[in-house]
Amino acid sequence: MGADNNNNNNNQTVDISTADEDKRIKKILLIDDEPLLLRSLQRILRSRYQTLPCNSALEALEALANDTYDVILCDLYMPHMDGRAFFQEMSRDYPEMASKVIFLSGDVGSPEMRSFLTGRAHLAKPFTIKNLRAMIDRVLFTNEGQHA
């Protein structure tokens, strides 16, 4: 009788990959040239997410070469490579990440910026913690089922 129970258990398959994916701590790549904002974002998000701060878009591209992320928070205006140039390069090299970017900017009023942000997730600075978390949840939900 014991052997039959073992055989029955061996024949059952359980797909735990979806459950494991849901329980995995989500990773967020933070990109901003303002150290104070990076520290603030880390402090706000660390209770729910694993974060990696990057002081530049170039540093973020290096991080993407070594790991994947569930969400990317990216400032638009940075020296050397701005958020738009980062997005173009990232989209070329890591196209699966394009839908995971949330842009942050104090200037979303110019026609050029409005055009770039049309159809893309973005928050105008200053933003509330509630709005930040809601936008992150929206991006996570939109990308649900896709592996980071």
C-alpha cells in the first residue's frame, strides 16, 4: 500500500513556476543623476522591492547587461546621456525592457517632451509616493506573465 502512494505522488506534476514568479521580490532599476533623489527612491521602495541605483544612463546600461529588472525608473534630463537616448539604446539592445520604463521629469510641458512621452509611463516631479507606487503597480501588472 505504501508503494502505491509513492507511485501516485510521483505521477502528479505541479507547476510551481508561476507561484515562484509571484513570490519573487521584484527588481527596480533606478536611474537619476541626483543622489538625493536616488536615496529617497531607495528608501521609499526598499520595503517592497529590490532596487539598484544608477547615477547615469551609461551605468544603467551596464547594469542591464548583467541582470534583468521588472521596472526601470529613469530621469529624462541627465548629463552625457539623457533618458531619451538611454531609452533608444536600451530598446535596441533589450527590447523586452521597453514596456517596463517609467520616466521621471520636472519638465513634461514642452512639445518635444510631450511627444516623446505620449503612450509611455511617466511621472512629473514632484510626485507623491502614492502615485509612484500606483505607476509601478501598473507597469508590473501590464508586464505580468512576461519574465524579467
